[in-house]
Amino acid sequence: MRRGAAALLATVLGLSAGALGCKSPGAPSDAGAAALSPVPAPAGLIAEAFLPTPDATWARARALVGGSAALLPSSAGALAASLLGLPITVASEIDGGVPVLGAAVEAADGARPRAALGIHVKDGGRFIDQLTRGEGARFRAKPDAATAIALLEPLQGASPVALGVLGNYLLVAETPGDLISLGPYVARTMPQAQVPKEDLAVEIPRAALEGPVLKAARSAWDKARGPDGAPRATAVPLGPMIESALAMLGDLERARLTLVLDENAHLRVSGTPKAGGGPASKASAELAVGDVKPLLNLPADSLVGILVRDRAATRAEDVPRLVDALAGLVEGDLPAAERERVGAAIRAASDARGDWFAGGLRFDGAGPTAFVRAAVGDRAKLEASIQDLLGSAEIPPIKAALQREGLRVSAGKAALPLLDGDVRRVRFERTAGASAPTGAGGAQARKGPQGGKGGPAAQGASLPPSSIELLYLVRDDGLFASVGNDPGAGLRSVVGALQGERLGEIPSMKTALAPLGSDIAFALVVEPLRLVASRLGQPGAGDTAPVVIAAGAAPESAGSPAAFWARADVAAAAIRELARLGGAF
């Protein structure tokens, strides 16, 4: 276990610890390494890493986690000594006020990246003596002539990782070879870098983005594709988006990841497009962005909220792919006339709706209900296009496909008192189709929970309902829809939130979402503790601890190029609960 933890420490910090792209040749180096001149970057450099204040960052991390974290070592030096299998007496020699450095390179054989970590010690010579001399010696020092690294070899057993000392840096890597190839760069060159302000930072250079990083991403996507190179039917809607993302990834000048710890945890990722108007520059300029107001206008009891913005031109480009996705459900293919009919309905709906939609999820004692509000550009056209889309269920090939799945779709008006507008109902019913479950797991089994005599409630609760209803309403101020356990209540809730209780009136939600600004293309907020409580049959219980994930593009400004960004903000209470649950296994 200790060996695995030490290897993880070396690899993760080597890959995830710092932004060193802005070099400062005139910055002072530490005294012990002053005579060690910088060396060139190793071939295949993927990332440079920096943890500016190890002791302070570790203290903040322990405070965030709370609980059992109080039993962990109180200093970064003691933590490192414990993980690396060093005597605790040398912990005081590790300097927790000087940056920990790391570097990672691409492996020649295509395996996982190789990394090395540099931990500053107060005096390299004294540190070696404490480990190799006296009755308590546990290591012997073996100098490497080519690099001047003093390799530390255990006198008994095996060390969890490869260790060495160069200047005033304790070097850590998975193997001695990695230590020798990467250690000089970490200990001799990286101390000259300008120190970033964040607790943890990583910068990935252009060569890595258009090389090994893009290669790994493409390899993962290829595994999800069919044997003929075309996306499988289930991946058709995602295919264009993924291909576009890969094109943008290879067109970035640099990418940067940072972590800041305060009362909560804040993760940031940014990417700067290359000059020249490539795919990344074009995408950053065309990305639909705006503020977080539609998310704040969701009902106050939303446990999950999502906001997505897009442009009409982007939606138009997606129409053929959506038709392909629908056609993929049909045996053979849709005839040309039917494809055109479906495409025209999707195209009309795309043209008629606005540039954003927001959705949420609520729980009551019986189960979940989802709801959506979308901007409307042309109300009459949108109403007609939705009817045309629902009518597509009667196209013979599509109807036959639904029948094979044991499904029937019907639509009509719904009576929902005290709600202005023409509410429509869409019902999805499971029939006795070829793939519908029968016997003990089929329709007869589903009747049990409702009647109270068909078996344990827990067993019945796990079975899918025999029908699902979706209610929707189109008005000038939005398209509203709800589906789930109580779609009527969900529809009233999302409509009423415009004048009633909204997420934006909850202090914790307002505080969590306010920093997102006005450059948002996507935002997701989740109340994990309340969501878990609701799933356990305790709706309304659980502490408020929002987790926010968002992405967008900052526009080009004076002296600052356009850049993509993504962020995740996690409340301390959610971190503590995750740590508590993790400690239970």
C-alpha cells in the first residue's frame, strides 16, 4: 500500500503540479544548487509542474477534508517521509516552504507517461548523511557519474520508488532510469522558473497538445467507433462534437490546469488557441456564451440544474447528424422522403427555439421529476414543429422500430388548472412488444407494488414504470416541459419559478454561481448531499453543498488572446462527505 501511495505521489504531482511556461532566467536559485547550471528540457516533455507552498497547501487540504484527515501527518515533510518509506527523523530536513517541482515526458513505448518529482531539502549533503550513516542507516548512496545524482539504494528490502539527491533536491521517480533522465531537469532547470500563485498548477505545452495528448485522445475515441471507422449508432449524436473537440485540441498553443484551496476547492482548466484562425480560434469566436441567469431562474427545490447555450448556425449543422441518429434506430434505413420529413421537423424546431435551455431535477417522496425551460424565438413555428416531430412516430419504419422495443407513443391535450397556456401531453407506454419483459419480471410483476401484494416494495421500486408522461407548454416567455414522477407538479414548478422561489434566492446557490460571469456556454450545479438524501427517501434533508462545473470562452482583449476555460468548484461539505464515504471502504 505504501509503495502504491508513493508511486502515486510521484506520478500525480509530476503530472499535475505546476505551470512553468513563463521562465525567469534571472530568478535566484537555492544555495545548494547554485553551481548546477540549467539543462535542456527532456525530449517528449508533456508537462511541467509546480506546488509553490507544500506545507501551506497540505494544511489547507487537511482542513478541507476534516475528520480523519486530522490523523494524517501535519506537515508536507512528514507526509513525504511516510509515503516514501523514509525514517520520520528526516521529515524536518524537508523544506515545506520551497516549491515542489515535477516534470513528465511521453513514454517511448506508448505506455503511461514517465514522471519525476523534486522535493526541496534544507541541505542535500546532510540529508544523505542522515540516511546513509550511523547505526540507523537505511540506505547507501551510489553516485551516478553522468548526472551527479546520488542514488539512494535501500540496505534491506526494496524502496517503494526510486530515490536520489541532486543539489538540495530529493528526487523521486518510479524507476532509476526515470530518475536519471528527468532528475537533472527538475533539480537544475526548473528552480529558475517563475513561481505561480495557485496552490497547484500544470502547464501543457503546444508540442504535447498536438502530439501525445492528441494521440491519446484520438486513441480513446477510436475505441468507441465501429469496426468500419464510423461511429456506432449510440455514438452518432456525440461523434461530430468529439471530432470538433479533437480538432480544437490539436490547435491549442498551450493549456493550463490549476487548483486553489480556500474554504472550498477550485479547479480551473484553460486553453489558448494558436494564432492563424484555426479550428480553436474559430470555435472560441463562434461559441455562444452568456450569463447564468436562466439557471438562477430554475425552481428553488432543484437538486440538479444545467444550462446550455448554442447558436442557430451550430444547431443547423447538427440537424443531419440528428437525423442519422434517429435513422440508426431503424432496421435498414429511412427512405429519402421520410428522412426529409424528419429533417424538416428537426430543422424547424431548431430554427424556432432560442439560444439556450436550462433544466433541473427535483425529488419528492415518490421519485424524481425533471423539468426544462428553453428560450423561444418563434412560438407558432416551434409549436408546429413539435407536432411534426411527434407525428414522426407514425412513420411506418419508425413505428415498427418502436413496436420492436415494446413502446407506443401517443399525444394529446392535458388539463392542468391554474396554468396559463395550452398544455400538451406525450405518453410513452410499454406494450407487450417482442423485447418487453414477461413472466416474473414482466407486466404481472409490476402490478405488485401498486397493489401491495406483489412482493417486497424494494423489488418493485427497481422495476421501470409501464408508462411515462411528458407535459409541455409553449409560451412567448419560453418552452416549458416536465417528465418523471409528477410532471404536472414539475411543469407548475418551472413556470412558477419566474415569479416565485428560485435558485437565485438561495444564498449558497447564489454565492456558488455568481463567480461564473458572462462567458458561460455550459454550466451544471449539483447538490450532492441533498440528492443522496432524496434518493434514500429523505427529500429535503442533507446539507447544502453545491458542486459547480462550467465551461465557456473568454473573448480576446487587449494583450490577452481568446481562451477556452472550464472550472469546477466543490463545496467543503461535499469534499468531507466524499472523504468519509471513501474511508468506509
